Amino acid sequence: MSSEATAAGSARTVLTAADIDRALTRIAHEILEANKGSQDLVLLGIPRRGYPLAQRLAGKLAATDPSVTAHAIVGQLDVTMFRDDLARQPTRAPERTQLPVTGIDDKVVVLVDDVLYSGRTIRAALDALVDLGRPRAVRLAVLVDRGHRELPIRADHVGKNLPTSSFEKVRVRLSETDGADEVLIEAAQ
Amino acid sequence: MRHLLSTQDLSREDAVRILDTAEEMAAVGEREVKKLPALRGRTVVNLFFEDSTRTRISFEAAAKRLSADVINFSAKGSSVSKGESLKDTAQTLEAMSADAVVIRHWASGAPERLARSGWIDAAVINAGDGTHEHPTQALLDAFTMRRHWSRLAGSDSTAADLAGMRVAIAGDVLHSRVARSNVWLLKTLGAHVTLVAPPTLLPVGVEHWPCEVSYDLDAVLASGVDAIMMLRVQAERMNDSFFPSTREYSRRWGFDDGRLAALDALGLKDTIILHPGPMNRGLEISSAAADSPRSTVLAQVRNGVSVRMATLYLLLSGDLRRTAPTHGVRAVKIPVEIPETAL
């Protein structure tokens, strides 16, 4: 357990760096299997931690299938302006939306996020996608599904199902954004 | 931020945040569907007591791209011409539950009055008040310069400021709210600003502004500038003769073909020419300069929509009642109209 996690006191590590890597490897294979190959695949990460996850997944796809160029199929999809809680939260600054040069029309878009919780972020992402083009299909890959859905949304590929209480906080840390790979559960304060 | 009244009370952090948000908004303008649902159900009122083309259209386009409802109000053809006061007009807007009021007024300080009087609850955005400030214009100018310079440097403009850049602002500084807003904002962002104008077109107290002042455009160009901003000669605000003739003005302080050639001769190949518009071609700027590749006049108009989208978004999204007002409602000294004896 890292020193930060110990400092947080009530935090408990549920996925280590090796667990995260294995989960992503499995998801990459699942994506290829479900898509019957790598054709027309586009991975869109939702900021902030969905994007590095999408990059890693693309790297794993490229490692499995030499016809895939990792950076050419990865993009970032910002959903800030499409959220349904804009009027209830402090102002959020929008992040960058960046699509692969091929665009998303008639592609199979895999949305990638770190934690699936209420499903509202994914709802916003689906709305954002509609304004950018018309994919052939949209799928969802998440590292952690912690339950407590508020909308009829489910993930196609899940790294780990994590039954949680809604009072707990699931914290995903990635080396790209936080300096280390781990998933923690923090108890209610 | 609760209101946007002046660039004087914008911190560097606030300004960079607006510019960064504008950068993301600009990307929306390049898409097929140029619309975001962020301000659905919000109402933005354009309250214009003074003529304007690009600012009003720009705010209208910005609000519509964010899905807000827009009500345009111009003093001409309204009850203002029957003598209705600003207070009564404002309270009418309040009764129509406006969420933001974009105000342009001929009186310096009118937006400040609207924001601080308690007449209305809406966010107030200053779209130009008298000879005081025009903050969104300064923000779009800064945005244009930042984009240009980061493209030159080959870097991402996000989170960048204008540190070390040399900007000359030339022309009718006295009547220019654009110049005032720019001086403060560019200073906050770290640029070095030089004002160039005939002595008669410089306001009293300009020596206390955070910039240098020169009377000689050629000397300033020769000293090296990264951007030169030409101001419009505001004939409609001039009730006195501030310079002997338009010919003399254009020869000494206008950006003419000779000065355009001088930029090349000086080796300033990356210097851009800004103008807030509308241009008096042949007076403060020559047609060749206005249409040259150095001119960013049209880019400024395009960027204006992005910057105003960012401003509206940052002021209107989020729970206004829970976030404490920070900047914008601070007391700001309003410049007094300059008595003619002072000139």
C-alpha cells in the first residue's frame, strides 16, 4: 500500500497496478472479440482519467493486432457542457474534445471511463457524441463499476465490479494523472 | 466571478481561465453542430443603449450557441426614447427573469451601477460603457494574440499568458474603452504595453497607468513590437479639434502602407496588426494594412464569439447562489469625463 493510501487512513486498496493492467488486457481482448477484429474501432476517453485508460487500451489492441495504430484510434470526449447538473454544481471548466482524424461516422465507438456510478456522465457522453457524428455502434468500457445506477445504462466491458455503499468514495489513481496506479475505496468521512 | 464589468478586477487566474475556456469553445465553432446545451433554459438580454454591430451580433451568436434564449433590446424604438430610466428598464428585465444582462451604454459606469444597485439579480456583462471599459473586447484581443504566439512557438496555448510580449496600442486612447480594458488585461497577463497617441488624445492621469506612453509611432515600431493595435478615431465622441487634420493624423499616427513596409524592413515578420473595428480605412489604418496577412481583424471577430461564449458559460453555469461572489463586484473608480480645459 502506498504512503498516500496509508495517510488517508480509512482508504483500502482494491486494485493494485498489476490488477489494473490485467483488467485492461482482458478488456482489450473483449473489445476485439465483441467487434470480431479491430476494424472501425475508435476509443474515446472521458476526461480526465478515461483518456489515459483509452490510450492504454489502444496500446494493448495494437500489441495484439499489428494492423492497429494506437494513436490513430484514440480520442478524448469532453462531456462537461452536456451534464445535467451544470446548474447545481460550481462552475466546471470544459476540457478538450479531440477526435481521431478518421472521425466517428460509421465507426464503432468505445467510450472509456474510470468509474461507472450513476450513469449520468455516460448519458452526457451519448448526447455529446450525437453532435459530433453518427457512429455505427457505441459501447462502454469502464475500469470499475460500483453500482448505484440512476439511469438505464450498463457497461459492455468492466474491469472490476465493486459493490460499494453510496457513502463510500471510489478513487482511481493512474500514473499519468496521479503518479501511481491503484484503485482505493475510502470510507465515509 | 459574478459579473464581468472591468478587466481591472480580473486576476491572472480568472483571465487565463476565460481564455482557456474560450479555446474549447472555439473548437465547437469548427464542428458541424455548432451548439452546446450548457445554458438551456437561461435567458440572456442584450441591452444596447448605443449602436453596435459586431458586439451585439457576437453576444447573440455566443448565447445561441450555448442554447440560451436571447432577447435583444436596443434603446432606439424602445420606451427609453420615451424617457424610461435605466432602473425601470432593468426592473422590467428582472420581471422577465433574465439570467444575464449584456449592457452597452454611453455613460461610463452604467454596468457597474446595474450590478451594484440591487435592481436586478442577473449577472451583468459590460459590453462597452462610455469611455470606460470594454472587457470582452480586451479578452478577445488577448485570445487572438495568445493563439498567434503559441502557434509561432509551436506550443499549446492552454494555460499560457502573454509574458514578455510587447504590444503597442496606437490612436485615440482618450475616447477608447478598448485601450483601457486592454492596458489592464495585458498588464495582468504579463505583456509590456506602450500607448502611442497625439498628446491631445491621451487622457489625464495616463502616467499612472501600468504602461509606457509615446508620441512617436515610428520610434515605437523601430524599438520592436510583437503586436500593434490600431484604435478607431471616434469622431462621434469628438466635440473639439484634437488634431489639425485627418491627413496629418494618418501621416503621423495612422498605420499606412509605409509603416507596413517598415515592419518588413525592420525584420518584424511575425508582428500582427489588430483593430477592434469598425475601421476608418485610410485614417488610422490603410487598406493594404487592413487586408494584409498580418491583420487579425477577422480572426478577432471570430474569436469574439468564443470568448463571449466562455464568459457567458463561466458566469451562468454553476450555482450562483452557493458560490461566493469573488471578483467583479469590487468598487472600481470610474473615470470622470475629461473637462476640455484639461487638454
